[in-house]
Amino acid sequence: VAVYDARPKAGGLNEYGLASYKTPDNFAQREVQWLLDIGGITLTHNWKLESNAQLNALRKDFDAVFWGVGLSTTHALGVAGEALQGVQDAVDFIATLRQTPDLSALPVGRRVVVIGGGMTAVDAAVQSKLLGAEEVHMVYRRGPETMSASTAEQEWAQTNGVVLHLWLAPVEILGRDGSVCAVRFAEQAMVGGKLQATGREITFEADTVLKAIGQKLGNPVLAAAGLALAGGR
């Protein structure tokens, strides 16, 4: 079995996508080593699948090819101010966090707004609080029953001082001198099965905004590979 990995370290989500408090004692790399100790498995790092020619070569050289690249592209908010300094994807924030040996050297905003309602949003929010943020607001556009983060995760966030806000959708990220200073949200309500703005708005001050609104398949080779896709798989 030959494993090709685009990153400097193997482990995927366990190494780059989960908050530090969920993976103690170098868990991801210990699991990788356990796997390699089985024998008969080679691992190549920093190998990115960037062309259909590469895929065809793998098909030629191996009896079977399993493509397990995950969801590599994040969704955009699609609101003004998204390119301001201090606004970033939560998955990038967590990846940086996981690869920083001295967490005390990692900068974190005093007022953090995390947009999203999933596990990544909870990880980013809780980790920001643990790193020393004074205020952390986790904001979701629908009600708790549709959040992909479990009830236990939601409670974990609140236990760690994260303030959870529901039924609020981002309208604009406000900036000052090129950096984020606040986020404006519009209150939402379910009307006739559709999400609609009520007309009320609220603004949270922020020097850091972390986007955690989901990920999707993004490898451009998919389009040229001739693979049948259904439901994003």
C-alpha cells in the first residue's frame, strides 16, 4: 500500500483539523506510527494531486486507487468586508494552531466572532477562549435543532465561556484602517418554511472573525477525472 499525502505530516483531519484539546499526547502521529508499524505501507509527503495525468499514472501503476482528499474548499460568506485583515477560515486557524509548538506565541483577538454552527465552529470558538480571548461570540443563522454541532458540543462551548447566538445571519463585516472592527448581523425567522430577515439587526465588535460555514469538494482534477459524483461523493 502506497499512501500519498499533500501535507508535510500525515494524519489529515486528526493532525490539522481538530482543536488541540481534543488530541492530547500527539495522538494523530502516534496513530500514524501504529499504522506504519503494520508493515507493507509506504508514505510520501508533500505530494499533491494537481493533474489528471497524475491520476492516470496512479491508475496504471496500481491495481486500485482510493481517493480520500476530504473537503478541501471552504464556503465564502459572500458579504462585504470578507477580505479585511483579521478575517480567516476557522479550518486555517485550527491548522495553524495545531502546528504551532508554543501556543503562547499564537496571536488571538480580544473580541472574536465565529460564524457557523458546526463542530469546527465550536473548536475555533473554544480554542480562542482557551488562548485568552476576552469575548467569543459563536453566531448561527438558524435554531439549535439544525446545528451540526451536537448538544454536548454546544454545551461545551458555553461551559468554556463562549456566548452562543442563534437566528442571526451576517450582513456585513465592518473595517477600520483595513482591519475588521465589527460584524453586522440580521435577525432571522422561519416564515413559511423559508428563512427571512425580520428587519432587526445587531452588531458585534470584533478584531478577529473566523468563518466556519462548511466545506466542499474543491480539487479541480475531479472535473477531468471522469468519476461519477452523487451527493458530493
